[in-house]
Amino acid sequence: MVHVKKLTFNDFQENTYLVFDDTNECVIIDPGCYYQSEREMLIQAIKQFKLKPVLLLNTHCHLDHIFGNKFIKDTYKIPFLANKNELPIIESAPTVAGVYGIQFDEVVIPDKFLNDGDEVTFGNTTLKVLFTPGHSPGSISFYDNENKFVISGDVLFHDSIGRYDFPLSDYDTLMNSIFNKLLTLEDEVKVYSGHGPETFIGREKRNNPFLLEFRETHLN
């Protein structure tokens, strides 16, 4: 049995995920904990469930998803994995933080790079890496076929899609990722997004206005 625990952090209301199974090994995905109280909240959740963190994963490396990367690395001494195309995003983080008036210079470079089709294993769990760029150049999603869920970062949301007006973002690439990588999953697959509530692939196929418009204007 795989469990997904969501914690919402920082001024951007970013979703951080703890994914763990009955072995108590866990991966930490997109730690957005910026304030000390948020870091303490994350540690408390890990202690509450008696978890053993083994990997730090990023769906992508926009500022709000990497605030806690160095803290996690320093605290748990675990490998950090992301897609190589996120390096320019990581390196620009201090500059972007300055634009928002935020102090942030704790940049961490991945220990290993993940590519489409790779598998991330921990405990008795396997997450398949789906390359889903567009919101950022190296966005990836983590898909659990056995337990029917995907952690999609900022690619797909409940009734919305990721922003594509950032540097290195691209609308056509984003929509290609959504239609060819995510919407091909089964309707009952649960979607854990980088912001906001959970949803399901089938629901977004039927109701997401951005997807319905794209299908009408580009695919018909």
C-alpha cells in the first residue's frame, strides 16, 4: 500500500509530497518549505509516520518547489534527482527570488538526472518518470501504475494547466505533454498537482476548459 501525504507551503501555496509504503521508506517531492515553521512541520510529519527519507525528487525547479532542497539535503543526506533541462531554472533561482523580494541563495544541483522512462524505486514502490515539459523545460511527472496515481507538478491542475508565460516555458510543448503523456493514462488515475486540490485524469478529460478548448481548436 502506497500513501501520499500532501503539505502546502510558502507564499505560493505549493504542494510538497511525502510518498511512502509499508516499509516506511519515503521520497520527498518538491519540498517548498521556506519558513522555519514549515521546515519543522515537514520534519514532524516524517516523524509522525515514522518515515525514512531515501530520495529527494523535483518535478521541476521553479523557485516555489525548491525552497527546501538544501534543508532536506543537509538534514537527511539523501540523493537529489531531477531532469537535466532544469539546470538553467535552478541557476536562475536567486535572481528570480530577488524579483519577488525573497532572500534565497541555497541552490542545490542534482546528484543524478532523470529521463523519460526511468524508474525511481524505494521500499516496495516503483515510480515511472514521464517527461512532461512545457511549464518548464525539464518538467517530469512521477507515475505509479500499480496504485493509479501521478504526481504532475505544475503540468496539469484541477480545471487548469501550468503557466506557459515564464522564461523557457512553451504552450505547444505543454499541451503536447498533457495530451500525449498524461491523458493517455487511465481515467481513474489520481493526479496530485503542484498547487491546489487533487483531481483525476478522466475528470480533466471531460471538464478541464483549457483541454476542451485545445481539443476543439487544434485536434478537430
